[in-house]
Amino acid sequence: MQRFLLALCLVVAACGGGAESSVTPTAAPATLAPAESTPSTVATPSTAETTVASTTVPLPSTTLPPLTGFELTEIADVSVPVGFAAAPGSDTLFVIDKTGLIYAIDAGGATSEYLDLRGEVSDGFEQGLLGLAFAPDFESSGRLYVSYTDRSGATVIEEFLDEDGTPAQSETLFRAAQPAGNHNGGSMLFDEGGLLYVGLGDGGGANDRYRNGQNTDTPLGAILRFDLAQPNLIPAANPFAGGGGAPEIWATGLRNPWRLSIDEGVMIVPDVGQNAYEEISLVPLNEPGPNLGWPRFEGLHCFDTSLGCDDEGLVIPVVEIPHGDAGSCSITGGFVYRGEAIPEWQGRYFYSDYCGGYLRSVTFVDGAATDHIDWTQQIGGPVGNVLAVGAAPSGELLIGVGDGRVLRVDPIR
């Protein structure tokens, strides 16, 4: 019950380890057609009513035996798994636990505590240890970065140095006061050029209470970008690097981005909605100062009419999920599958929802969404309160559930 309550805190405002064990496998028809489901909205500019969904999809040919189903393998049991990370050059999986622990799971399945920040972290409501990213040069530099809510409720970005497998504190790089205990965001990742991105929510409350979504003077309600090679940490290409706003901002108009990812030079941004719509947007990394619209819009729909309902200059979501769709309430972003065990999934972006507990995929082609597929029944039905969808070091798909389980999706052939 305690685990559930901790996990539940992650979405209220939006509406250890062990050996591997196998969850009951689910066989699929030979054609592996995804089950019928209520479609999500695949959005196009200038419309809020375009719905596209596939319930069958031709799977690519492969030299492997035919794919007939999937099974879920439990690879860890922690407290509140909110994210996964891998270090360059390592086959160790790192699990981010909201309570303040980072677990390391080696290739043999052995689990150990890698970093314990419970003494520094406040993990009430939507607070906690929320992000982890290893520097691209980690093998030589040993640098890694965490994002967490400190005891005063502020968001902290901290650098650590790994010395022979043990991280030692180095320095605090950034700190942002938070007016409320929800919408902390916290997802962090590097691009191929070594720039660090961190997503922060709008400060909490409801209806953008603190008016941060469209306020470029605050790092809240934004995706931040840092250049760790610069003394001031600010990339010269940031939209406000020369003044006129918070210099660390790269993108604005976010409510609570939950689990960012990057694929082929594009950031995939899932943003938790207010009461009616969840959304996914695509933002090329070379786009200057993107504005994702909150609170002018929630998904494709005008939200705060006092700010106007013109979407000119805004990033339009490519996927919108209404809350009437399978009980959706709070999107859990994922990643584009690039693993080897299921080549039939190559290039598909997988995501879930905290309340819906499903597993869905969508393919992005030329900035648009297509082939929106629901795989939930193929994995045995909804898995529970999904907090994280991510990749193992091998590239295989992982799911973090609010009851503490970390599950890997394995093919049956």
C-alpha cells in the first residue's frame, strides 16, 4: 500500500532487488494483430477531430522465427521506479527510484544500490529523485547527473563523479525553487552533441496557477538545456542566452513533461494534461525556442482563452489522448524501440499512461504520427500504474510499475 500511495502522488494533480521471474505469458495469433481498442487522436495542425488508429499492422519480414506473442519478465522489485538509464560502454541497467535510490542491475540480474540520496531528497507528492543521465564521455570522465527535489522542495541538478563504481558528490549545477509539490518533471538526457536537457513542470497547482507556462523569465514550465563545457553552462544557441529571458531555457509551454526521449535529432515530448487530454509533441533539436503551448492549449484544444486561441507559432501535438480513452489520466512517455530481440518493433515509439496501464506504439514519419497500435492485450492486459517506459542497455523495452516491479517485454517465437 505504501508503494501505491507514493506512486499515486505522481499523478494526483493530473486528474531491494530480486531475481528474474516470469509473468504469465500471453500467446498471440499467428498474424499478431493488435487487439481492438479505443483510438487515440493522431493530431494534425488546424484540427482537433482527426482520429486515426490501426488495429492490424503488417509486420516486417525477419530471419527470426515468427513472432507469436510476448511475456513479461520481472527483473527487479524496488519501491517506485520512475525511470531507467544506461551508462555508455556498460551493460548495467540503472533504475531511478523516486524515494531517492538508484539501483544497478548487472547483466546477470544481480541488483545493488548504486547511489543513495534519501537523506537529500523530499519524495512526497510528485517530488523525489526524478532523473539520471550519464555523460556521453562517462567511460573516461566518470561524470553523471541527477535531478531531484531537495528537502526545501526545490529542483536540484547535481553532478557526481564515479570513482571505481562508486559515485562521489561533486557539485550542484542548478537549483530552481518550486512553489508547489507537483509538476516537478525531472526527466534528463543528453543529445549526441553532449548538451544536457532537463524538463520541468509549470510549478504545480492546477490551471497554471503560478502563470509559468508562458513566462520565459522562469525555468519552470520549460525544457532546459545546458552546455557543461561552458563556464556559465549556457549554450550560445539557447533562445535567451543573450538576455530577454531565463538563459537556460530551450523550450517553453510545458505543464509537466514526463519522460523525455531523443531519436534521430528529434525530441519526443509527452506532456501531462489538465483534466481532458494527454499529448505527445515532436521538437527538432535545432528548432530555436519552441513553444509547446500550455496553458494556451491543452492538447489540440484552447484552454486559457484569456491568452488567445491562435496556435500560430506553437508546436502542435502529433498525438492527443482523451481521458475517455481506456481510462487515460497521465501520460507516461517512453522511447523509440531500437532493440534486436523484436525487429518487428523497430522504429516504433512506445508509451503508456499511469491510469490506463496500457502499452501503445506510434510511428513518426516526417513529423507526423501514423500506425497507432495498442499492444496491451498482447502483453496480458493492463499492467497497473505505469510510471516509466524505457530501454534496457540492450535496447529492449522496460516498464516500471507503481507497485515496484520492473518488467521487461520479451518475445515468444
